[in-house]
Amino acid sequence: MKDYKDFIPGSGADPEEYGVFASSVRKSGKGAYVYTVRTPEGDRIVSESSAGFKGESFARADGMTCVLAEDSHENAELLRELFPFAAPSAVLAEKRTVGTGDRLGLATPGHLRAVSGSGFFPILAQQSVRELTLTGRTFEDVLDCASRAVFREGYTAGWGADGDHLKTPEEVEYALAAGYTMITLDCSAHIKSAKGMSLEELRAACGPYDALKEEYLGKDIELPGGIVIHMSEESLLRALVIYGGAVEFASRIYHEHIKGRPVDFEISIDETDAPTLPEHHYFAARELVKRGVEITTMAPRFCGEFQKGIDYIGDVEQFRSEMKVHAAVAKAFGYKISVHSGSDKFSVFPSVGELTEGHFHLKTAGTSWLEAVKLVSIKDPALYRELHAFALEHFGEATAYYHVTTDLDRVPPLESLSDGELPGLFENSDARQLIHITYGLILTAKKEDGSPLFRDRLYALWNTYEDDYAELLERHIGRHLSMLTGRC
Ligand SMILES: [Zn+2]
């Protein structure tokens, strides 16, 4: 292959022949060409020096001084400034949106292939603080990886960046300062349990509530689609006990940190033990709106189980009937339902799409990691076996971070499987969860001498088979999107 240093943009030469991504070649407002090239160390941005990128200078074949830009945060900031499409924006108001968190910083090309032509707007950078901690990354790094990939692919349709499951004002400010355009506020620490409380106990816990009584009790609460909610005193008090603190917390965060900024605000009440009853969802939404909170999306905790990386566990009919009301509440207050832990919930996707009339946000993340490990099982069975054995050994530690009901006895022993059968493990829910929740341990595991146990070998494989990874993602995420839109 010819060298990228010989490529002269605007000369009519085919960029691909020189190891340059054709979709990336662009002129900045200042007139300097910028493009992404392949190097043995991975993709890098090259620019004519007047653009201002920092890095190693070289003379191009036509004599122009160019820079092989470092993968630094500073350069990513400049990239976003020169090419605004490489910066995230608030896109949640679009009808269909999908969060495609990329824990490895490698999945964006596949995610873009999956969404292109689907009518979905992607939230390409989407990471919780828990994920940052487990992978040893930063909000800046996650966003920069997405920006560089968006630039490389020439994707100009718009995308978002979600600081996911943020729990404190400090975390919210950190994500905002890093340029995130969506804040998902996790209210779980402010949600209380009202389990087993009698009406008397609820009354005692709530104190005077005459104003609320007048607002909620003894009337038909009419929602779009002819849905009517009747709130009993007990249900109202229960809602107040469970969600009262969360409403005050979310309202405070909104007014002190979000209001007036061009960001999408998601309220997450999904990470709790008890499912959000539809009338409680109504209560929380109404109370937030009363306090002037502009909600873009809300994530209730649905009935049944939304465990990571596997299909829905529970009664699909009950899910349907409750989703109908959740969707009507969201419509009444002008926001969208957000479905968390949305990967692989194939049995309820058609209901989500239908009952929300196509207005929803779906969050996925771990499933893209699983596809990356599936690629390892296909391309390097020996490495996969090593990683699988490690995951089995450390599974217990990982369950401190994720709620799963995995039965390791249902994972076939490695020695019973031929190399060709290894990818089949990714059809097995228990094996999926084994690999899913151990991602942080796998990525940060070290040998005795302190060097990474798996990380470097994994990244080398993923870089070599980048196109195969994009293909797996296009197929797998694409299947999510088509089931959600009824195009399957
Ligand atoms: Zn969640």
C-alpha cells in the first residue's frame, strides 16, 4: 500500500489506496485539509499544519507541512471546534434515540453502521461513573474516542453524549464540564422503601398532606389514549414516601446545574428493588413538572427483570399493560420513556416501539462489549479460553456491581467445547452474564509484574479485526433497532 504521506487531498487520488479513510477527508473553515489515516498503532488524524493540531510534523509529497496529530484531549477539542458535527449535541428530542455506550472506545464505527438509515439518533458516548471506574477511563476520553470515530466515518447527522447514572452534583458538573449533552440523574439513593407499611404508618410518615389530597384523590386523572388513573389515599402516600425525596433531589439538581444549559435531562428511578407502579410514575412526573423541571426522558423501573445483556425475564402481558400507562404518563407531560439495560430485550421490543408510538430512548452498553468478546472467541479461541476461565474465577467479585441471577452451572465447561463451539456460548444467557459483568476485571487485570493480563492482547485483536467487529455490531444492534420499529 502507498503511504499516507504521499496522499494529496484534492488531487483526485483515491484516499483508500494511501491508507486514508475516504469518508474523513475534509477542509476546515480555515482551508486546511484534515483526514484520518491508518497507522500500525491505530487510526490517527492528519492535518495540514495551519489547522493547529499538535503532533509530529512531516512533509507531504507535495511539500505541504502536515501534522500526525496525537490522540490527545486538546486535539479532540480542536477537532470538535473545526468540525461541529464531531461534537455531541442534545438529540433526545428526536423521536427515536438509542444509547450505544462504548466501553472500549472501538465500537462507534459499528454503531454508526447500525443506525445509518434506521431513523435512530445515537448517543455514542454514554458512560456511567461505575463504568469509568471499572474500565479506568475518563469522561473526556470516552467523548474524544467518539468524536474521532464520528469524524473518521464522516457522520454528520447528529449524536449525543450521556453522563449516565450520575448520583451527585459533583458528577453532574464533571460530565457537563467534559461537554456531555445529556445528564442521566440517578435518584436511587433518594428513593425509599414503603414495603409492608400500613395506611396508618404511611400517614404518620407523611405528615400533613391536604394539598396533595385535593390534587390527586377522588377524581379521574385522564391521560392520552383514554387511559384513566384513580389514585387511592394509600397509593398516594406510598408514592410520597417512596419518591418524595427523589423529586426534591432531582428538582434541586435541575435548578442548580441543568436549567438554561442546552442539555437533555433524564430522570432515572430504575435502579431500585421495587418496580415503579404506573400511578407512582404519574405522581413523580407531576411533582417534578410542578417544580419547573423540564424532563427530556424518564426511566422507570419496569415490572419483571431487565438484567444486563439477556432477554427480558417476566410476564410480557403485564409489561405491556403497564407500559401502556407509563407511555401515556410520559406523553401527558411531554417527555419520552427511557428503557435502561435495554440490550437484548427482544421479547419486549415490539411492545416498547408500539406502545410509545415510536417515542422512546433505549440504552444499551454491555451488549457491544459482549460482541467484542464474541469476536475473540471466533478469532483467538485460546485467548478466549483464558479469559473465560478468569471470568469464572472472579465472577463473585463482579456481582458486587451488578444485579444478576446467573447460574454458573448452566455454563457448559470449557473443556467440553471445541474451538468452533465457543462462539455458541454467546447464545447462552448465563455465559453472557458471566462475561458481561466481569468486563472491568478483565480489562484491568494485571500480571505479577504489573503489566496487563489481557488488555493489550485484546486491543491488538480488536484493532486487527476492526471491520469484523463493526459487522457484528451492525448486525446485533441493527436487530435491536428493527425489532423496536417493527421492521423485522
Ligand atoms: Zn439504569
